[in-house]
Amino acid sequence: MKAELLTIGDEILIGQIVNTNAVFLAKALNKIGIEVVQITSISDSKEAIIAALEAAKTRADIILMTGGLGPTKDDLTKHTLCSYFDDVLVKNTTVLARIEEMFAKYVQTPINDENRKQALLPSKARILENLHGTASGMWFEKEGTVFISLPGVPFEMKALMTHQVIPALKSHFKRPYILHKTVLTHGLGESAIAERIQDWEAALPAAIKMAYLPNLGRVRLRLSSKGNDENELKAQIDAQIEALLPLISEIVVGFEEDASIEEQLQAQFIKKQRTLALAESCTGGAIAARLSALPGASKYFKGSAVVYHTQSKTQLLGVPEALIQEHTVVSKEVAESMAVQVRQKFQSHIGVSTTGNAGPTRGDSPAKLGTVWIAIATEKGVQSHHFLFGKHRERVVEKAVSKVFELLMKEDLF
């Protein structure tokens, strides 16, 4: 069973927004045994949409579109679909009533005719009612191919996909199982891992595919297989995982399908009733953003002091000026002082600090570009770690964030 995703909108083509919808849709379809064979981004024009539909139906059983369903004149998807399916727009009284109710209850701006036009929908489509917005989803069938059109607003699309489209696809199609198991590793590069596991990889059964997915300080190893018996697939992959883990046990931090590293850290902190505080300099709050993005983070994460300027390290944290003058801000001594001080300021069990030269120029320290010090303070004392992460600013920051997570997973903190 194959699907193609069409994302409609000039805002994607000019780089104004990131196509996160395609990521969500691909994962959702893959989980129910539908293989995504192509993802195409196109402009919101009749010609582009029709050409994309014609091409996609030669490759896929399901064509899933997002975008172009707004109330303004530049949103042409609905009218183009009428042309493609030889259809007309008709007023859907149920949808109109819901839109009017939504405006009356939740929108301060009065409803206008453009908003009401959202209830004009193709007569041949199965309407997927959008409970979170005005743009309805639509399901068409033609010559054995299913065409689905969803709004581009991510939370509206996700709700429709989760509660209506996925159940409908599962009942409409007989699908194979597609199973993935992804091992999360930190601290060793792709080529070093490949060398270590080369004999294991060479012995993999033909039905199991393995992919390396590297990303700034971490590598994901994904095993994939497809078939009709879910239990058999799981047993085969689990057997290979069991043989793999002893080869890389010291760098494995979990499985992606179970939980992200942030989720694993949160679970450990909460389970052991430990709290965390951060003093971020070169990472500029990036660690805090990743941790606080998870619901329930406040149960263990007390907060972060973004002490980017040298003066803030002394005034907010209380790092001694003499220490900075003697060793500079990018040093073992200052990193350790930051971790100790933030732990005390927030009254947390664990304090973590980052300080470094991310580039492209040196700041208040002569340390080599890419230098990062990370310190972790606990009731047992403080430990620091020195790294050289290269000269690319964004990569230095991302590598530092990943390294903090790796160190927290490996430290005997719990």
C-alpha cells in the first residue's frame, strides 16, 4: 500500500515555513502499514495541483494533500478539486452551522461572507468535519485511488488525521505491517559505530534493513521490516537487537519508539525525586527549551539562568570576578562555579552549566573556537568536561545540548 503526500502553498516553496505536516503524516501512515513513496511541495495554483495529482496517481494508492483550504482568494485547492473530479460546490448546512457557532463562541471578529464560504464543499466528497477550524477535510475516490485533502494548519490537520482519516484508511485498505525499531546512541560517531558492528550488520537477514541516522553528537540505528505477521516481524527484529546491544552497550540510551532522551531524563528525575537547574551561557537557553517542551517538566526542572554576558555570571549567579579574571569565562573553573552556584540558587539536587566559544568570533575568552565546558554539580561535588565541537556556531550549540543530555544519562545521579 503506497501513499504520496502533496503539500500545497507558496510559503513552503519560499522557505517561509518548515513542512512539519509531512513529517507527521509520514509517521502516521507508516505506523499503519502505508508506505510513503514521495513527498511533493507545490504552489497554490490550479495547474500545479492538477499536474501533481496526475503524476501522483501513477505512483500511489492514496494521495494525501494539505494546505490551500483557507477562506481567501489565493486558496484554490477546493475549486481545483471540483475541476479535477468534475464536481461543483454546494452548501453544507451542518458545516455552516458549526462555523457560525464557532465564531459566536470563540472569535471576537464578526463572521463574514468569506468565512461562510468555507461551508461550500464538493458534492461528491466525503466531508471530514474540522472541529478546530473552518476548513473541512475532503475524501474522494477515483479509479481505485483515494484522494484526501486536509487543512494546512498543523493542529487542525493532526486532529483530522488522528480521529477520522487513520480509522477510515484502516477500514478501507488491507495493509501489511511495517515495523521499525530505532536504537538511540550518544557519544560515538557513525563511522566508528559502523566499524564496531560490521560483522553483525553483514549477517542481517535480507528482510531487515538497517539505516544510520546521524545528527550532531548522536546516531540513531533504525531496523525496519515489512510483512503480514506483526508478531513474527517483532520477534525477528528483537532477536537482532538482542545481538546488537552488547556490541554498543556503553553508548545506547534507549529506543526512539519508547521515548526521546528528554522523556527518559524526565522519567528518571521524577522517579528518583531529583530536581535540576541549569546555568546556560553558550547554549543560550536551548537545553531549557528542550526540557520544558515536555508536559510535566515542572515536576523536576526548576529553571534555567541564561547567563550569556560575563557580567551576568557574576551578578546573577555569584561567580567570583577574580575567578573569571584568572581563568576567563570559558574555563573549567568558571564552568564548575556556575554549576555549583545555580544548584544553590535554585535549591536543586543537580546543577548543570555550559560555557564556551561557539563562534564565529571569540568573546570574552581567548579559548579556541568550538571550545565548550560542561559542569555537573551534585551533593557529592562537581565534575567538569571539556569538548572541542568545531567552528560552526549552530553545530557547536547543538552538540553541546546533546552532550549535556548524554552526560546526564550516564552520570550516577539517580
